[in-house]
Amino acid sequence: MLEVEVTAMTFGPYALARAPDGRTVMVANAAPGDRLEVSVVAHRRDYDLARIERVLTPGAERREPPCRFLPRCGGCDWQQLGYAAQLRAKGEMVASALGHALAIEICAHGLVEPSPREFAYRSRIRLKADAEGRLGFFELGSNRMVPIDRCIVAREELVLPHEVARAIGRALGEMELVSAGPREVAVIHPRRELKPAELERIRALMDRTPALQGIIVRETGRRHLIGDPEIRIEVEPGFELHADADAFSQVNQEQNRKLVAAAMEMAGVREGAEILDLFCGSGNLSLPAARRGARVTGIDSDALAIAAAQRNGARHALTNAKFMAMEAAEGLRFLSRAGYRPETVILDPPRAGALELMEPLARLAPARVVYVSCDIATMARDLRALISRRYRVRDVRAFDFFPNTHHVETVAGALLT
């Protein structure tokens, strides 16, 4: 047992504390200013991991988590922190991480745009399943599942279809629920191929479940579509994209509209501008740029997302947008050999980032690069590589897509010098 005082949050589920002997202790479910009695659960070379046994004195920003499944559920790792404090901590960490990596001054105050909704904001959630077909989330740092019947950060229309989960039972690995307006689409990831009789049972259950608009069963190499699997996403006022529910889409649609507006501004989108969008998905940033008259090339390795982007472009009669299903690195090589020279490159890579693209991207010499990321560490690493190739980051904005978690979506604009 140790008595520690928490000094700061980190970009992760743990807060930073100091033991009496000066050793660093990382504590889950803690808040700055907390004085805690903790027990060490794991030793690392430079720090210990600990869990709270007793809150001796709560910090000024600590609150009782509104979710009844906390602290067992590992889904929301910052819910013990008041929302204003969450925003302030995220702003300070984004400013510190990017400012240090890029040798620039970033003002932390007001840097993170708050979410209009602190709860009921997620338009999609991905749930684990146990052997009995119960749905829930894993405990932090564990594969022990915490069954739930409601997730308070999910949109109100996302209702857990327990009967469908129970019907699949041990064969169910994970289930993703995606908002489709007043109803939802369930994306089922089974542990094995489902038998025809099991698929028929799921089909019959969907017909008897009013909350379900459709079901997608994702097996290795094939998909089964039951009902209507399509969702609609308003990326700008009056401008919707349609995609099957198992294609990637941002979880906070209200914040996504703000992000799209910021990215269009940083990209300097204008009539006739040549824009390359890497990791374009279903056209979240490509098609708003094309809508403004830019000539857009979108690349993504997900053929399902590219097909949706092509359909969306055709539906909106945006003949100035073209899409290719290929890996981003392969796409850059192809375009470079073809002599393609975009004015702006937009990229929104997965959490692992896109370090290997910085050098070939810089060889295309776009006047602007707009980088969108949900991982500040890989973003800082990649932008540091970019600025070593004659680019300068001029603008950084952050958006709280994920209230009550440590995650934050950040967009940075860089100019060729």
C-alpha cells in the first residue's frame, strides 16, 4: 500500500502520481489533486501501475462517475474528471506534445473544441461478447468482460440487441452497433462461420426487433447483409454521405461537421484546386472538397469504403472526384510516376500514423498538407518528419470527439516553405 498524490493526467487511462520515495506511479480512475491510498499491481522499469484502494482527499476536479458500470468497465477512462477539466487537460497535452515535437508555440487555452454533448454522443460502439452471448466491455488491462445493458456515451437509439446476441451465443466474438437515424444497424463479428440455420435465426430475430434496421455479418472473406445495412452521415449542413454500417465513420457526427469545416479552411479549397485525400474512407473530406469545386483524388485500402465514396460522388453529381482502392504508399508511388502534383494533400491515417508516407508525400511538393489524427503521439512523430522536409506547421485545432476518454481528434495545417 502506498499513499500518493496525483499531479497530472496522461494521454492514456492512467494519471501520474508520485510515491513517497519519488518513484512514478500510474493510477487508473484518478484525477489531479487526488490524495490516494493505492496498491501496486505491476512493476515496470520506470514506473509502477496501481489501483485505488481509498480516496483520502479528492482533487478539486474529481467527480463521481455518472456511469454505474465504472470503475470496472474500461470504456470511459476519464469519467471521474469534470468535463471542463477534461478539456483543459487535453488542450495542455496537445499543446505540449506538438509544441515540443515541432518547436512551435501552441496556446493550450481554448484549443480543444468541446463536444455539444458530453454523453449520448457516440453514433457507433463496439461491444465484446462472452460465451453466453452477453454484451459489454473489457475491464481496463484485462480480458474480463463487464456485461452492460446501456452505454451512456452512446446515442439514445443504440439499444443492445440481447436476443440476437444470445441466439449466436459462443460463436459471437464482437458486435458493433451503428446509428441509422431512429434505428440501428448491428455489425456482427463471429468467431467462426455461421451456419445457414443460425443466419436464418438471426434474420427472424431482426424482423421481430423494432430497433434494428439491418444486420451485417462479417466473416472472413464474406459478408451477409440482412435488412437495410446503410447509414446516412451529414458531414456538412444539407450534405449527406451514405455508406454500409461496417465502413468506417466518425463516432461523433456533430464534432465531425466542425472538423470538416476546419479541414476545408486549412486546405485552402478553391475552384479547380488539385487535392489528394489519403485514407479517404467513404469521402468524409474528399466530397466536401469536391463540392467546393476542387479536383479530388481519394485513396483508401478499404474497397468497401471506396465503393461508398464512388456512389456518394455519383449521387451528388460530383464528377470532379475520383477514388482508388489501394494502399496509400502504393497510391503515392503510382501518382508520382504519373507526374501528378497536387496543390494540397489531406490525410487522416489510422492510429498507427503514416511515418512511411512523409518522404514520398514531400516529394510531391504540395503547397499545403492537412493532417488529421486521433493519436497525438504518432501525429507529432509524423509532422516532425514532415517539417524536416521544408514544411512548417501554421495551424493546429483540436476537437473533443470522445468526451470522458483520453482521446482527442486533432487537425494540423502545414505549408511548404
